[in-house]
Amino acid sequence: MEIKNAVALVTGANRGIGRELVHALLDAGVKKVYATARDINSLTATQALDPKRVVALQLDVTDRQRMAALPGDAGDVNLLVNNAGVLDFGGILDVPLDAVTRNFETNFYGKLLMARTFAPVIERNGGGAIVNMLSFVSLVSAPGLSGYNASKAAAWSMTLSLRASLAAKGIMVHGVFPTGVDTDMLAGVDVPKASPVDVARAIVSGLAENREDIFPDEMSTQVYAAWRQDHKAVEKQFAAM
């Protein structure tokens, strides 16, 4: 996709990877970025990156009524970045079902509904792209993140369906599979973590290069190579975490 002069919308843009994605897109020359978050007041630092090109919008991706009205505020979008996500800890036999539901509402249904809402908008605007922020645990399971794993795996499957359904409409669909990233979501978790700045830049580079599957950090690239060679070995490696 030609990023220069594109009009993007980034969900969960108030911190972490989302804010850095806005920054990276601005550096790549987008015309405008709609930065969204549940609390519009939390977008002050994001909007300050470029007050002329960053438009702050309130959006909770689980709020279907607000989502349905969103194209009226952002009808010129041709690049949708589904970044918003939540993570709850717990094993598959004991994680509260409310937590599993919360993960699916944001990580799966939020992305699906945003895609359904904006695919017609992007098509009317001449085509473009949808980027779904997934995770390497879309491919394998870390037992302590069982609800999150499942929601991201479902989002990966949905991404494949979107790709098939939207190809004829001139809309590319990208999946992003990071491993650990140094954000608030993983604060206190002792695992190797990539910089959100580097991850965001890698995502924008992958988008510009039309890579459907983007592995935006060194560990995800290495683990994906191992997964392609012997996915059962990687499954067991993650199961031991």
C-alpha cells in the first residue's frame, strides 16, 4: 500500500504500540491519522505528535452503537489499523469466563466489527488496507494466557477470511504477530521484550512492502522460522512457559 498521503485510523492509540504506530505513520507521510481510545482525554500525548494531522476520536471497540456512527466522523479512511486489545491472565480450566468474554469482545469481535464498518468506507475511497494486530500466540498457546490466546487465534482465522473476502475489493488484509513488547500490557512479566517504537516501524515497513503476515520483532521472526520447520516443537516450548 502507498502510505504517503493515506488517511489512517488507529484504535487503541493512546499508549504503547498504538501511539508509536501513529508516530510511524506520520513519519511515513500519511495525510491524516484518526487516533482513537476509550477515553479521549488519554489521547493528548498522541495528538501532540502532530496537532494538524492527528484527529482524536473517542471509541470503545465493544460499543457497537458508537462504532456504527464512526464513519460519519472518519469517512475518508483508507487504512484501518485494528490495534486495540486487552489481556487477562489465567489457565484454561480456571480463568473466569467473564475474562474470556472480555478478551473476545475486544480482541476478536472488536476487530471484526471495525472491519465490517470500514471495509465499505475503504472500498468507496478507492481501496486500501486493514491491519489486524494479532500475536504470536495466535499460532501457539502460552497456558497462562489461555483466554487471550484463544481470542487472538480466532482473530487470526478471521483475518484469513477477511483477506479472501476483500481481495476483489482492492483491500489488503495484514496480520501482525509480535512476541513480547515492552508495553503496559506486559508490565511485570519477565520475558524478553521488543521496543514498541521498533515494532511500530517494522509494521509500517511491512505494510509498505505489502507483506500479508508481518513478524515485527527479532524474536517473532526467529520463532516463526522454527514454527514453520517444526510447529510441534514450538508448541511444546510455549506450553512449558
